[in-house]
Amino acid sequence: MDQIKWVKNQMPHTDDQQLAVMGLDNVAKAREFHRSFPQYKVTPLVKLDGMAKHLGIKGLLVKDESYRFGLNAFKVLGGSFAMAQYIAEQIGKDVSETDYTYLTSDDLRWQFGQATFFTATDGNHGRGVAWAANKLGQKAVVLMPKGSAQSRFDNIAREGAKVTIEDVNYDECVRRANALANQTRNGVMVQDTAWEGYEKIPSWIMQGYGTMASEADEQLRAHGFDQPTHIFIQAGVGSLAGAVQGYFANRFAGCEPVVTVMEAQAADCLYQGAKAADGAPRFVDGDLQTIMAGLACGEPNTISWDILKNHASFFVSCPDWVAAKGMRMLGAPVKGDPQIVSGESGAVGMGLISTLLTDPAYQDLKQAMGLDENSVVLMFSTEGDTDPENYQKIVWGGAYPEEK
């Protein structure tokens, strides 16, 4: 069986300037913007008491993003806020003045007109961009990598976007979408990966993701916990991981939770960078074949990388069986716990947490993290069954088993 690989963060620290991107005031603006949507509801933070007892920890809490805006994934939070920020900047307003009502008004159409928002996606981000563009009266063009699920393609097309499946991997789709945006009148690239010269929009996307972290923070206290001791967060390019890490580092400065960044083993660019330990990013190329389609990204977001270098505790490279195990555990929970429908990229945290706490082969990592009976663990199920056919193969059919 493919083994879980891990490394403790021993990278040199920087001056930490990117942490300000996820300042609590920036996140508050994003959350206020999302609240203005008529479709907005706080997604559940599910407390799995039975599972926590089974695993021998104090608390296990799962943020269930399958309820986000009816889109079955969290990604819309980033794309929608980035669009609002871009439009606000173009018309000389602060984003706090450009809520849903204003962005859908005749006044905005007269002032701004219409832009075409380009993006590359494995599914969820593109659907979020397409949905937001549709709701706000804008246009969207979405490029998907080869091997993308038809169900994800169809969901994006239903939102009125122009969508294609390309013959290249995700990172090359990003380059193609960016080239198209540059060639198009009023074309705008909306991508959650950053590179030199393209940092503003990715930082806005990360702030949009902060809405999810801010909600979870409030809900933890409602469940009786002042703060989590441990956070497990998955990463593709690292935008979500950097956003969550950045929010909680600002929120609990001086007493930060232990944050573990998880990646698909086929696309573990952050893990490879942490393993090298020199602070420089590493790229992973090739087809990036993994069931965790949302994590199949081989080139790190430079903003997130800086935040994670300074604050994340561990980087873990997870084989596909870890995600499949997590999907089955959340889908068939301990008696008394609610069920969570979690997709391949959403459930990897559950698979890893349970493995660390029950498999003696990973006792060293468990001890290094300080996981014990006093631990309050927060994880994010970032998507539901966004590929229903594959979800059934794994949860019902037992695909990608944990071999012993």
C-alpha cells in the first residue's frame, strides 16, 4: 500500500508580509459581502461526538461545505468576492459599497458594463465563477483539464458559462485561460493561484475563503470550544490552506493551533517544498492523476506559500486511499453522529485523522503533532459528491480500499 508521507515544517521564516492579506478586517469585508446574497446561509459545523470518542480525542468538528449556495462546494466564496473587488476597483468604490443589490443593478451596468471572467478549474472553482458571473450579469469562460468529470462540466455549463475540456493538465489550463483573458476586451483572469505580477485577484479569492474560516471560528465557540488545538486543511495550489492558516494565525496570534496541510500524493508540491526545507517552492508536473481532482495542482500559490512557510506545522502527502477512507467514514458515521456527504477532495482530512489516531505505523506523526485525549480537531469538508458516479464507486463499491 502507498504510504502517507510527512514532514515537519523547518523552513526559514520570512518577514511574513503576506499574513496581512488574511487580516480579520479583510475577512470581515468578505463575509459582509457574502451575507448580501439572498442565497447566503452559514454552512453547518458538524460536531462528531461519537467519532471523537472512538478516536480518543476531545472534539472533532467538520465544516460541511456541501451546503454552500446550493453549489455543493466552498469555492464560490473566493470567485464571487474577487469579482466584487475587481468591479469595485474599476468604478472607484470600496467593496463594502458593492453588495449583491448594487452589483445586479442597472446603475452598475451603466457604470461598469460587462466583463468576461476567465478561469481554469478541476470543477468547483469554475462552477463558482460561472454561478457568480451568472448571478451578477457578467460573462464567464472556463477551461478544464483532461480527464475532468462530465458531471462537473455539465454543472458549469448550466450556469451559462462557455466551458471546454482541454487536452492538458490543470496548470497548463491556467496558462491557456490567462492568455485568452489577455487577448479579450474586458477579459479578466480569476484564478486562485498567484504568480509574480498576478497577486491581487488571488489575494481577494483567499479573503473570500476567509468567510468559511470565520464562520467555523464562531461556530466552534457555539459548540463550547474556545479554539481548536489542531486544524487539518487540504491544498491544491494552497490558496485555501493559506487562507485558513492566515485567518487562524491572525485570530489566535501567539497561541496558534497546530495546522497540518494535506495534499494528494500525485500533486504534492507544497510537501516537496517543505521537504526541501530551503523555503523555495517546488513544482510537480505530469498528468497529476488522483481521485482528489480539486487538489490536482502542481504549482503553489506564492502568497499562500509565504503564509504556510511561516505558520504551518506539518505537510502531509496522502495517497488516494486516505481520501476514500475518509469518504466512507463520514458517509457511514458512528451511531448517533450525523452523516456528511463528502467528496474526494473534501474527505482527506477524515481519512488522515483517523489513520493517525488508530494505526501504529503513524504513531510518530501522531506524537509529533501532539494529538491526544485533549485535542479539539477542526477539519473542512470542502465539497459534497461533486462527481456522483465516482462517489458511489468509492462509498458503495469500496474502490481505493485501505489495504493492510
